[in-house]
Amino acid sequence: MIVYARGMTDNDIRWGILATGGIAQTLAGDMKLAGVTISAVASRSLDSAQAFAERYGIPTAHGDYPSLAADPDVDAVYIATPHPMHAEWALAMIDAGKHVLVEKSFTVDRAEAEQIRDRARAKGVLAMEAMWTRYLPHMARIHEIIAAGTLGELRGLIADHSQKLPSDPTHRINALELGGGALLDLTIYPISFAFDLFGTPETVKAQAVMGPTGVDVVDAISFGYGDGALASLYATSQAAGPNSAVVLGTEARIEIDGVWYAPTSFRVIRPDGEVLESYQSEVFGSGRELQVLAFERYLAEGKLDSDRLGLDESVEIMGVCDEIRRQIGLTY
């Protein structure tokens, strides 16, 4: 079981939260549970920032984002805006000397991701994509199993991320101008998982169904690799699916229960059906707090890149997303 304690890092990082939407609320709750220090929150509306601050016991509320950049009591900022604003405000916070945890997807394209990577390195700060799945205990165990050779040669990944989300054309998920659609909100999870297991694909084949507002509402993607492995990835915002995943090897497979990208259970199964291992994740929050604790640990150790999802990999992921968008005809 994960046990949280503030003594987990040598330094007390003072966090700011930029934007006050649902994902920011979830992470703020998890951060408080883990004993992380949140010093300030910023919104484009002072009323919204003050309500958020009161709810989570945050001492300072800012009614605009530049004030957060100028706040001397903030060391690191969690960027929780819609996708098209990630790069703008990550760069602003980096220029102010603050470390940044940028909500996934990291940006809307490779060029923006490269900007954040290069600026963070030039300024000597830690920038990290908030793909929280990478830091979950069951994912760590899956990597241990693979490294031990239990699965034999990896042959493939099958993963879906299917949710029935609002069809309202004004909702963020359906708004092109806000980077809406399945790709950056849903498909990004199995894409990142495939990268985590196999690295950058050699071939990318994508097809999609487009919704009435021009965003992709169904994505079906195949990644190919030089060793003959394949990843089959599916996502939709129109229907609730099992949200399960299978990692296939020549000697065994890992069946990950839904929801595979959140704390969950899995089984390691031989071809003859023998179950070699059953695993159950145990965390106190949603699991998103673990990426924050990892972020703080990196800073305590003097590291300026994640060992689970480094900036170069985030750039490569956004480059593949660019290719997917080209193939399906999606333009933000």
C-alpha cells in the first residue's frame, strides 16, 4: 500500500495551480491528501480562484495567470488549462523561473513541445508531462515483469479508452478551438502506453470518425515496430467501453482490468491458462498524486527530467500525434 508522508522529499516545494477546472480540482484534492504544499491558485476569474482556494485551503488566490508567475511563494506550477494554452503558460512560468507540471496532452503539436523542452533546459527548471498513468504502482510492476523476461518476447499491445462524453457542441471535448476530440483527451493514453512499452513506432496507421463539429470522435490506430511487434489502439468519446488492455508476449500475457490507465488489477497468464501472478493496486487518492511526489523527488535529487516520461519522449509523442492528425484530416 502507498503511504504518503511529507518527509518523502528533502525540500518543501510550494505549488501553484493554474486554472480551476475539473482536472485541477481532482489533482488539488489528491495533493492535499498526500501532504503536498499548495501556496496559490490562479484563474481568469478572481471569484473562481477564491472559491477554489477556499475549498482546498490554499492561502493565495490570483485573478489572472501573470500574477501566479510573479508570485515569489510559488516554486512549481501545475498547468491545467485546455490543451491550446499549455505551451503559452508553461513557457511563461518557465521564464519566471518556475518548474512546471503540464497536463496531458503535453501540447497540441510537436513544435510547441519542443519549445517547452528547450526553454526548460535553457532556464534550468524541471518540466514534466502530467501523464499520471506512468507513475502508478501497477505500471511499475508491469515493467518489472517485462524486464524479468516473464512474457518472453513482446509481440503486441491492445488497449482502448472509450467513454461516453457530452455531445453538446459547445462542450470543450467537441470544440476544435480548444483542441477537442478524442485524440488529445482519450487516445493519448493508449498512445503513451505504447510508447512506454515499445518506444517510437516505425509505422503509424490511423483512421477516425469525425463528429459534427469537426473533431475526431472515434480513433483506431496501429503502430508497427522493427521487431515485428504491433500496438492496436482504440478510443471514442461516443460510447463507454471496457477500458482494458492486454500486453502480449510469446511466453505469457498481462491482462489489465478496466480502467487500465488508473489504479487497477492485472493478471499474468501463460498460454495454457496458468495464472502466474495477480496484482491489485492500492492507493489512497486517485493515483494522480504519485506524479506530483515523483516530481518533487526529482527536484530533491537534482534531476531536471523525468525517468518515466522525459521531455524528449513527450516531444516524440506529440510528433506522432501530428502524423495521426495528418492522416485523419484533423486541424485545430
